[in-house]
Amino acid sequence: MTRTVRRRAAALAVVAAVAVLAGCGPALPGTVVPGTQITVGWNGELTSLNAAAAPTPGNLEIAQAIRADFGDIVDGEFVPDEGFGTVSILDDDPFTVRYDLGEPSWSDGIPLDAADLLLGWAASAGYFAADADDASETEPDASPAVPTVDEFARAIEVEFPHPTNTWQSAVTVPVAAHTVGGRAFGLDDAMEAKQAVIRAIQEADASALAAIAEVWHNDFTIAEDGAVPADVLVSSGPFQVQEVTRADEGQTVTLVPNPAYRGAVTPQVARIDLVPAGDDPVAAIGESLDVVQVDPVAANAAPIHEMERRDHTIQTTHDGTVWTVLLAPTAVFADEAARAAFLRMVPASDLVGRGGGAWSSAYTSTTSLLAAPESRAFDIVSEDSGFATVLGKADDPALERAAAGVAEGATVCVLYDRRSEFAAGAFAALRDAAGTAGWSVADCGSDDAAVALDQGAWNAAIVRVPLPQTPADVAALWGSEGAAPVVARADADRDALIAQLAQTVDVYEARDVLAQIEATIVRAAVARPFAVNPRVTVLDRDVTGVTARSGADAPLTHSVAQWAVVP
């Protein structure tokens, strides 16, 4: 289908939508160009309009377009959106933070206010925990102090039990309080519904909170046929969901501008369709697709390079994971010296070259498991972690192996994902280098590396490790009692530092603490990070303003208000 035809078809649909919106709310922002449409090849799926209750990648991607907030955590640091409101520390002891809205409104014209903030706070405080079997979890003595509500100023003041590293992002507005209150208590009046939500939280009304929790978890779920009630569709972001449809090839989500949105940057495109990417999305650019994000593999290297030569915009970011050689601290690697000798042998550039092939330049090298290469913390963490001294490239890997007391020919079972071009190539490079240094590498590759990793029948593994964004993420990945430990190994010093990081408010001090945590990982000699995993965004020549960002959360739609179609 040609672009001209797609624009005309979009114009008919959007004109109808705008006409409906114009009759029941404010006009669309003047920046919107009628009849323009962008089609995105997408492999995600929208399952809920409450991304806080169901934080899947697809739900988070859509939430970025349809929900405004105080800002985002990017590369481990908070980036504020003062058009939505401001966050400020009122007192250090007790640590008290004020969350103060500007004048944002929901797409149905109802203002965002303290009720929305209080609902978001209650969710983060565990009031609506999915595993709550009874109302006891929401009783006052089991919960943090309820915030002070300033309804006139659209603000709440939250007293934390201790300083909190994530104070700027601790309160969000995932869904509308008037929608939740209306559904939970059968109220038609938006203001009454908001007040009902406030009372339920302030009074710790167990039955009312249970009713809210039911709505919170269930009423924002997308039905199998894509049907979504109008009150659930209300948006506070630059766009709103117009419809969700499903066909044999997958789900399509249609976004249109939110007429009530008056952020610093307002939408320019009249319609965005997120559609199934198909088997060859790169080939569809300029035909049925305008934007797509893909993994860099051998099959798409030449086509994308040719598109770049023809003035298509190609952006390379990373997906928030780090390719790493992990070691199990048992058997041949029970001793720290043996682990360090093996990791100092790892030829990082060879692993990237053999693994990445034609895409090797897209893999940015790294020596950190806690900070992304482009982040402000990276240089500090890399410099202070001691990586160069402890795990830097060995001058004589065979001599270091022998000095560590490891006999020549010692067998190392290396796990990797056989289905991954990069992992398979990196394994080949590691096997060759290890053989030269007197190690005997056994191929323990698996077609289901995640399951094999959990089973533990390996000595070393070439895997992707998530980059943490918050202290809670660091604890989950690297704490002794972590929920998703990279390597199950207790470290009391590291646990203490993670706890310190969680209570460090100053961003510069936090970087220093993060570096100290990284140093404990380096000294343990259980992991050798070597490259972040790239993601490639391909744009049609007629699309501008799309800026992909690195990381796992909403890598594409965070810039959606800036998207435009070139005249």
C-alpha cells in the first residue's frame, strides 16, 4: 500500500475521531497535522491499560504514550518532566517529599489532582498487592504513614521512614482515580468518585480498599476481542488509545492525540498504528511500515546498510542488557584466583568480533554490570571498581592459569544460547582463546539457555545480564537474597552497600556508592561484562522526530509527541 493511500485512509478515520472529540472536550493541539499517520512494526502486546498492575514490555511501551508523570528513570538517573509537576524535598528528618501537580487533565476533561496522586502512592505502598489474601495488609499499622493531601494545590506530601534514593519517581499516576472510584463504588460523579478513593485510603477502609484493588487489577485488562470501555481509555499523556484490534497475524493498537494534553511538547501526528511487524519488517519500511525496531542479525545487516546509504535514518541503541561471561563459583572455579585467571583470559574484542560479525561495531564495549556506557555514572563506576587491575586483560593467560593452581587441560563447561548468532560466535572465540591458555572448553550450549542456566550444570556461561535502574533492581540481581540473582553468592559487604544506596539521595554520592558495589562484584571474579546488546531502529525517510532510547522500558514511544511526517 502506498503512503498516499495510507494517508487518505488515515484522514477519514482521524477526521471522524476528531469530530467526536471536538463535541465533548477541548480541540486537538494546534500542532497536530490532520491526515498524518505513522505505522510502527511492533512485536509487543497491550494486555492492560494499567502498566503498574501489569508491567509487561508492551504495556509499558503504550503507557509511555498515554500516561504523563513527573519524569522517567533513564540510565539509572531521574529525568524530570516539570510540565506535569514538580517533586521537592521538604524535610530531611523525617524525610518528607512533596509531589505537586501543575495543571494536567485527563482526556475526558477531569483534572488530575491529589486523589490521583494518593491512589498511585497507595499502589506503590502495597495497598493493592496482588497476593494480598485479606485486608490485614492494608491496616494502618502494617502500612507507611498516609500522605498529607492538599486538594486545593493538587499535591500530596509523603513522609518516608528514611531517605529514599528513588524519591522523585516514588509516586506515579498509572490510572485515573475517578475511573477507579466510579467503578469500585458505582459512582457517576467524577468528584464524588475521587473523594471516595481518598476516604478509603485515609480511613484504611478494608472493604473499600478491596473494591479498589479489584478494579485496579482487573478493570483495565484488554479483552480478547480488544473491547475497552470509554472510561478506561482516559489518558493523561500526549496520545490516547482509540482502539485495539486483533487479527490472525496479531494485535494492532491505534493511538490518536489526547485533546486535553498540554505538555511542553504536544503531538504532531494525527494517528499512530502499532501493528504486527511481520516476518521481514525491514523490507516493509516505506511500504506498509514507517518505523521498526529489530535485533541486529546477519540477515538484516546488508539491507539496513543499503537503506542507510539511501538516507533512511538508522539508530543504534542498546536494550538494557550486558553480554557477560559468568562463572559458577564451584568446582574448577571454587577458588577466586582460578576465576580471575579465566576472566582475565577472556578476549572481549574477539568475542564481539566473532559474535557480532557485520554488526560488531554496533556492540559498545563495557566493563560495568551496574552502569550503562552512555550514563553519567559509567566513568566513575569503571574507574573506581578496580576492574582494570583485577579483571583486565592478562599479559600471559597460561602463566596466570598455572599460578592460580589450575592444571593444564582443566575442563570448563560453557553454556550459551545456540539459537543466538552472537552467543554462538562469542563461544567460538572464547573456546579458541581458552585453548591457547591451557583451558579445555566443553560445548554446553543449549536451545533453552534460560532453563539450563537455572539448572546450574555449567561452569561458565555467555549470557545477557540486565542493567539495574534502581537500588531495588541492584538488590534483586546482586544482593544475597535477591529475587533474580545473577550468581547465587552471599556478600554481606555488598548487601550493606546496596542498603546504603537505597537511602542515598544525593546523585553524586549515589554514583560513588554504586562504584563500591561494582567493586565487590569485580573482586568476587564471577562475571566479566564485555558489551551491551544493541537494538536497531529503522525509519522511513518521510518520518522525523523519532528518537529511540536505550534500556528495557519504552525504548521507542518515549519521544512519541515529537514524531512527525515530513511534508
